[in-house]
Amino acid sequence: MHIEQAILDKVNEWLTPTFDVDTQNQIKEMMTTSPKNLEESFYKNLEFGTGGMRGIMGVGTNRINKYTLGKNTQGISDYLKKSFPGEALKVVIAYDCRHNSDTLGKVVADVFSANGIKVYLFSEMRPTPELSFALKHLKCHAGIVLTASHNPPEYNGYKVYWQDGGQLVPPQDEEIIQVIEDLKYSEIKFEANNSLIEYIDTEIDNAFVDSTVANASFNTSANAKANLKIVYTSLHGTSIKSVPSVLAKAGYTDVNIVPEQAEPNGDFPTVVSPNPEEPEALTMALALAEKLHADIIFGTDPDSDRLGVAVRDNNNKMILLNGNQTMVVMTNYLLEQWKKANRLNGKQFIGSTIVSTPMMLELASAYGVECKVGLTGFKWIAKFIKDFPELQFIGGGEESFGYMVGDAVRDKDAVGAILLMCEIAAQAKENNSSVYQYLQQMYVDYGFYKEYLISITKKGIEGANEIKQMMIDMRDNPVAEINGQRVIMVEDYQNSTAKNLLSGETESLSIPKSDVLIYYLEDGSKICARPSGTEPKIKFYFSVNTAIENLEEIPVAEAYLDQKITTIISEMQLN
């Protein structure tokens, strides 16, 4: 096959003595046996997406390896020195259960230390939210976590956090990327100064547990805690390091861990995907819950930022809640607690994202707080906290099974969210109710909102081009009518425009540019198209709603909303 000269130039650079012999040999092997794989490995540089940098492990510029991560780390080291002249620089590093995460974590630590930067390195894998907490706790300038979240086993990744404990956001991200791009691989300093590397563990763990319990506990009685039967699975990931400790410290005694999934394992052998967004991932937890007659199920992804929840419905059947449902339940509960404590005075806010349920806006309005809505990814919610210090952050989430309680952690945090959901469930059960009934009453109070997600995977170079073309088609030829409803507004976040299709007027969007399109229909329905920033996917988000007067109307309303979603998907030819 023909390989472009620009790709071959990159390949030849990696065959120079700057790169170790093993790397060179792997490239030579690909040249003879798998030119297609060679092209995929070098056709571009790995990019920072919504959740940092993720990719398949292997040799090449489009792969996760010691050189691509070393170059990142060298660039960040140079940027830190320029940003904080004269300061004694400190960084903290964590890693998850994935293959090579520990060795790659040490490579990153080596490069920072070789640049004269003090490094706190977790001695073993830890949850991502603990990294965010540790960064602030240790007063570091930056933090790194080696993780690919819920991606398949062949992936790994690199997430960068800044002084506030949140992920990189503009302008730092673009500035750092430019520094990295300008670097040569030969400029990476790999020789560690081990005197600058300090291993951390128990002391930070204890502080993280104490902070979580203080932050997510709301006066639940000891009896209510004892009566809540919990099933929990870490899906072979890092949350096993924190969740049992947090629940025990908070006083929850009936915690049943799925034994087959408790052992950390980067192959994730018992699931197709270690993603609690996928119903299949909680199959074992559901089976154990039925056996034990449990009240609630929790599952976390490998780095413990995403949270899956299952609860019993009115027929005592275990059902999985989606990310929008768990988000509105937790947010409404927090707002209730703040109101009871007379802590609401109009100077608070909750956070959400443009692809999440509009029900968050209804909650904010009902309680007299702001709802700040940003792009997909918790870095934007964390940025709101930093940008609006005059406002108190109550809680916030996004549809992709992430939630953040307060601001002790500046990223989605399954550890704190699990404890908060336990508080809600325990108190509801004590009052002869349930999480499910709590959610149903919210539909009566604020409107019945129902969301649905379609995710289409398109791998490789061809797939990336297909996704790009789909977005071009939707931009150049916007749909005028869907399901008998006129499209009244199109928001194009790449062009920063919101166009009213009825009046022809166009307004500017203040949110940073992103490859996202949102259609608003005249009946309040919302359709969003967005290529994933970290996976070879394009995602379509649907939100429909209707008003109901009482609980008895829910079955008919749900059927109506389900049919509406089905029709929209069919008319958009996405099924």
C-alpha cells in the first residue's frame, strides 16, 4: 500500500537513536508485516480531547507510549517553569489499573523530576477524583493521572490538572499543546532525579475519605444506614481503594461487593466494556442484588469518575437509572438540603452541560439558584467554580454518568456521588419511599423529561472522515422539521452561532468553540450531535418532555415520550 511521505518522515525519525532499540524493532516489524497498522500509528499526533489524551498503547505518534507521554510531560515542565517563575514547583501523579499505567506513571514522574520539579507519586493505583483532591491538598501546581477511563483494554491515557484541581481549560490547554508541538523528542529529559520523587498513599487516602464523608453526608440516622442493603462493583477498577472505606466511615454496614469484579485487572475479564453506562456491565451486580434482595446497586468505571446506579421500581424490579436521572435526583436532594439549612440566598449555582437534560434548568429556577451550562466535560464545571468565586457551588453533573458534590474534588467523582446516593436512598427507605418514587415525584413537580443517547462508532482514518462528513452535512443542510415539529433554533458551537430559523436572526454564543450542533424543536424537544473528543464515535443526544399533573399519568406520558424519541430517530435515519 502507498503511505504518504509525511507519515514516512515521522516513521524515519522514530528509527533514529533518540528512540530505544525495542521501539525501532517494532516499527521495522510493522513496515514489513502491517503497513496499515504503521499508517494508523503515525498518521497524526495524539490530541487532547474532552477528557485529556487517550489512545491505543503502542509505538508511534498516534499511540500512548513513553515518548508521546514523555514529550507531553517535558512540555508541561517547560510551561510550568515559565508560568511560575521562581516558585518551587510541585506536581502529583496518580494512575489506574490499566496495563502499563504504573510504568508510564513512573516515566512521567521521572521526566518531571529530571526537570527539577518535586513529584508526589501514588505508590499504587488510585481513583481519579483522589488525584484532584490530592492536588489541592498538597498545594501542587499541576497533576497528572494515567487513565483511559472506560475505554477498551488496549487503551491508556493522560489527563492534566491545574492548580485549582480541575482539568486543563483555555487558555492553558492551547498554550501547553503549542509548547509540546514545538518540542523535539530528543529534548525529553528521561533521567530521573529520584530525590525529588516522594511516594504517597495512606495519609492522602485518609484525608480524601474524611473530606468525602464530610462533604456528602446529610444527617441520615444510624438505623437508616444499617437498613440500606447495598451492592457495589468496582468493575475491576480503582474505586475499590476508596468506596468501601468511605461507606464504612460514613456508617453504612450492609455493603456487598461483587467478588468476581473486586480484583483490579486491566483486561476487565468479566465485562464487554468496563463502563457503567452500558447495562451489560452491571449484569453480575444485578444478579447479586436479586439474590440478596438489595435496595440499590452502584458500579464505577476503571478510574472511578463515572457512576452507574440501579434502584427498585414500584414493582420491586431493579432498573438502571441513566446519567440524567441520577444527576437530577442528586441535584434536587442537595438543593432541598441547602434550603432546609437556610443556605440559599441567590449566590449559589449548579452546573451542567449542553448535552445534558434541560431539567437542570427547571431545578435551578425552582430554588432560585443559577444553572451554569458548559461544554461536555467536567473541566468546564470546574472552570465555573474558578471563574465565579463569589458564587457557592452546590453540585453538578453531566449525562454521561458523572457527578460532583461540592468543590473539594474538581472533577466527576463516583466516590462522593455513591455516598450521596446512599444518603438519598437510606432516607427515602426510612420514610417508606424510594429513590424511584422520589424521581417520579420530581417529574410531577418539574416536568417529565426523558433523554436517550445513540453512539455510532467509526474507527480509523476512514471513520474519522465519515464522522466529519456527517457533521458537515448537518451544518450545511439543517433539518427544517422533525416529527411534525418545526426546528426553531440551531446552535452551532463550532461557529459560535445560534440561528432562529423562524425569524432568520443569528446571535453569538459565548461558550468556547466545539464541534457540536443542537436543534431545538417548537415542542421543547432537543437534539444534539457531537463527535466524541476521546473515542472514535459520534453521539446523538435526544431530550423530550411533557407536563403531567400527577403520578398516575406517568405510564401514559412515558409511552408518549418513548414514541416521540423513536420517531425522531427514524426520521433522522439513525436507526
